[in-house]
Amino acid sequence: MNADFSKGKYFSPLSFRIAGVTTALSAIILLLLNNLLSDSSLLTNLILSLSAAFLIGITVYFISYRIHSDRLGALKKITKNITKKRFEDYANLNSDQKDELDYLVKQSVRASRTVEREIQRLNKIENYRKEFIGDISHELKTPIFAIQGFVETLLNGALEDSEVNRVFLNKTMRNVNRLIYLTKDLMEISKLETGELKSSLQDIYLWEIISDVVESLQYKAQKENVDIHVKDFDKNLQVRVDRNQIRQVLINLIENGIKYNRPGGHVEINVEQHPHEPDKINVEVKDTGIGIESKDLSRVTERFFRVDKSRSREKGGTGLGLSIVKHIMEAHGEKITIESEPNKGSVFSFTLTKSEYFPVRS
Ligand SMILES: Nc1ncnc2c1ncn2[C@@H]1O[C@H](COP(=O)(O)OP(=O)(O)O)[C@@H](O)[C@H]1O
Ligand SMILES: [Mg+2]
């Protein structure tokens, strides 16, 4: 064992106790033997036996000390470090004596690693929680203060002014709606992040669910003068997914395609066989919109990240849509990729697994 941990020599009560017992036993045995085998006086025998026993005791002390001092030092250091929440790499502790002490040292190193990992995990959760609460309060502030302002203005006389009272009430309503979207998305994301929302997989016809989502978004698309088109694919194609979650993914992606588009633009949904994995299909949501600069591309799935905050807010965005999409994809064990070119458009594509590749359920 590497002696890094035992700094200098120290007095070992354990070795002292072993040496003490050995000295006493040796003294008795030697005295008995001397008395039996030699003709010397009792006093001489006593002095001889005690001296020999003392020498044996000292030798035993040092041997015992050598055997365990390094490893006891290591144990002391490891446990002290754990108490102080200090973690080191104990890779230099290699011993091949294979006794109880070795076992204890190895167990302590293992315990130190476990505690370290657990503390890191808890710190991560704690940081995440702090950040999340900070983000939420920030997001809630804007609509709440706006509502407060409009209601105050109404109470201060605008209520009686038939020219502006409806305008202020409509603005108040828009902000209340914002709070509702935000709460809905926050509940969804917190359920996804805590793992409370388990995906319940079932076989569904993909064509059916896509048509359904497109139909429900048609009104929004028309309002923005954007055309949605689903490219023809096998209507019997079934995928094994959580119906509500995949619906949510499609809504979030298609809605973004509409919101971040230009008047007269298009959103196209394409379903194709995955080029490399026979059990998968690729679903593509492609738009001819404003696109995303490459520096922002990796950040769009972060919570509350928005390239243009005011545009997103104006269109009722919360900055949580893509974050929800990413979580759902992860829960399904599928991949999402984003390609985009500013002023040209974006392609969001994700994989899904075909039902026929799942074992038949009895
Ligand atoms: N299809 C798209 N085209 C251009 N930008 C997009 C597109 N989809 C998302 N983004 C950008 O990514 C940001 C995050 O998207 P999302 O999480 O859905 O939030 P939200 O739509 O509520 O703002 C958007 O604010 C927008 O800046
Ligand atoms: Mg969105």
C-alpha cells in the first residue's frame, strides 16, 4: 500500500495493546521455562525472562505497526475526507494483502465515491430547482404586472370611457391567457422532468394523428396566411407511442412552423423510412420561415430560450414548447434533429419506432 496517508510516525495504541499482551504472556512462559530448565536463582530468571519478554514486545509492536499503520492512516484520511465532504481520487491505494484491513479500505473508497456521486446529484437537482424558480418568477412577472397596470387604469376612470375600456379589458384578457398557457406548459414540463408523467405506449395510426393535429391548427395557419401540407404516406403505418405526448410534439412543432413563418409561407410534414434503421421512421416538420441562426440552434430546446422574446410573446409562446418536445422524445428513446437556415426555413425531424418491430403482445 502506498504510504501517502500516514504522515510521519505516530503512536499506535492498537500495536501497543498487542505488544503488551504478548510481553505479559512471553514473560510468564519464559519464567516457567527458565525455572524448569536452569539452575539460576529465581531473581536471575525473573530478570532474564522480563528482559527477553520486553524485547519480544518491542519487536511485536513494530511488526504490528508496519502491518497496519499505512492502511489505518488511509482509512483515517478517507473517513475524515467524507465527513468534510472532500473527495479525492484514491487510485494510488493499491494493496494486495487481502486481509480485513484491505477490505475496509476498499469499502471506504467505494463509500467515498458513492457519497460523492450522491452529493453531485443532489447539487444538480438543487441548482436546477433554483434556476427553474428564478425563470418562472421572471416569466410570471411580465403578464402579472401588465394585468395590474390595465386594471388600475380601468379603476382610475378608464372603465367609464367607452372608447378605451374594451381595449384595456382585451389586453387584460390576453395577459390572463398568457398566464394560462404558461401554467399549462409549466405543469407539463415539471411532470416530464420529475418523471411523474410516464409514457404509456400504444399502437396508433400515424396518418390519423397527424391529420387530426393539422386540422386543429388549420385556423391558426389561415390567420397567419400559412399553408400546411402533409405529404402522402402509408395510411396503415402504425407506430408504438404515447398518443397524447406525440400529439403534443406535433402540435408544438407545427405551431412553431406557423408562428415563425412569413405570410404566404408553407409548413410541410413528411413521413419517410429511416435511411439506416429499418425499425424506425423519420417525421419531418419543414417550414419556409425565418429560420434560426446556427449560434442559437443548440439552445432552442432549452427552457425559456427564445431567439426573439417579443415575437414569441406576441404569438402566445412560452419558450417551453421545444423543451417539452425534447423531453418527450427522450422519454420515448427517440432522436430529434434540427436544421435551419436564417430567412430560408427550418426542418425539425424526429424518429419513431414502427409497431411491427415490437414483440407481439399476448
Ligand atoms: N420553426 C421555427 N423557425 C424559427 N424559429 C423557431 C422555430 N421553432 C422554434 N424557434 C425558435 O425557438 C424558440 C423556442 O421555441 P419554443 O420552445 O417552441 O418556444 P415558443 O414558441 O413558446 O417561443 C422560439 O422562441 C423561436 O425563437
Ligand atoms: Mg413554440
